[in-house]
Amino acid sequence: MGKFRNYEKAVFWSADDDDERLEMIKTARNGGSITPRFHKILKQHVACKRLSIHTRTVIASHEFDPSSKTWRITTDPPIPDLPPRIDYIYFATGVKSDVGEIPLLRTMNREYPIEIKQGLPCITDDLMWKQDVPLFVTGRLAALRLGPGAANLEGARLGAERVAWALEETLGKSASDDGTEEEESWSLSSSTLIRSFCGLGNRYAGLVSA
């Protein structure tokens, strides 16, 4: 996201394989980040002793007390002067993205298996599951094609563009090289697009006959 982002993107897209891209993603994200604005706010709270920050610390155990509606926790390493009762625990550390563990994609993984790198699918450059399987993947799971910013607004824009281009190509494919059938195929696709534009269906319905 910095001033050298165009150069970094070019390096990412010119990588030799997905293993190299995966290492770039891990290096760029570095476990997560806080924007400078909110980091400054947090530092002000720390200075006023309204907040304490403990990095590289995990909750080792937790127990909820129904009577007081509070939590008792222990941490590793231990936090000095940790309050004996905790009112709220906010889980804001994100989730692990593993396409092989998503129940919704269980059938896809079984019937149309693809290579997976540490939970990220090796999809096509058009963000399709694989050639001739028009399931499009974007967001964080498309990081091997969109880069470290796949889950951010920049990634959403790039992903939307690629999916739109691929959908236009897929919906416009002809059944053969014969001119009549090609014209008919385009007519069907156009009809589907018009219906979806009018709110009478969706563009994905055209993939069935494409």
C-alpha cells in the first residue's frame, strides 16, 4: 500500500511460481498491522495508563463465571497485575483462510481437486477454480493471484475486474466455430445479461449453458 506498491506488484506478478508468491505474501503481511492513525491513538491511551499492550502473548486458559458474568483468564507469558475478572474478551485476530476446510467447498474439493498452498487455492489467472470450472474466487482466498492486498479494497477492485472480464468471455463462448451457432450463443448470453440487469435473474445462470 506504500509508494512502491506498483513495483512490489510487478515483482509479485512476475514470480516464478506460487511458492515464491506465498513467501512474498507472508513477508508483506508480517502477521497483520495497525494503521498509523490508530497506532497513534493506542499510544496515547498507553501513555495515560488506560491501556496496556502485550505482544506475543496468548490466552492459556479461560473460565466464564455465570454469576458475575465475567471471565477469569491466564496468559502465556503471565501478565503482571492482570485483573482477576475480565468483563469482555474481543476476538479480533482474524481467521485462518484454508480453502480445504471450508464446508461450502467440500464438494468442489472432492470432485474438482486443485493444488492448495497453505490453505490458499492455486486458481487460474482469471480467478476461476480451474479451466472450464466457472467457480470464481476472490478476496483473501485469491491472494496467490491478487497479492498480499487481496483481502483489502485494492484486492476487491482487482478481483472484481478480473471476474467481470472472465465472465464476459465465458458467457460469450460459442458452442462451435459455425457462424450460426456463435450468433445464437451470443444471443442467449445477451438475453441472460438483460434479464440480470433488470433484476429478473443473475449472470451466473448463463454459465449453465455456456
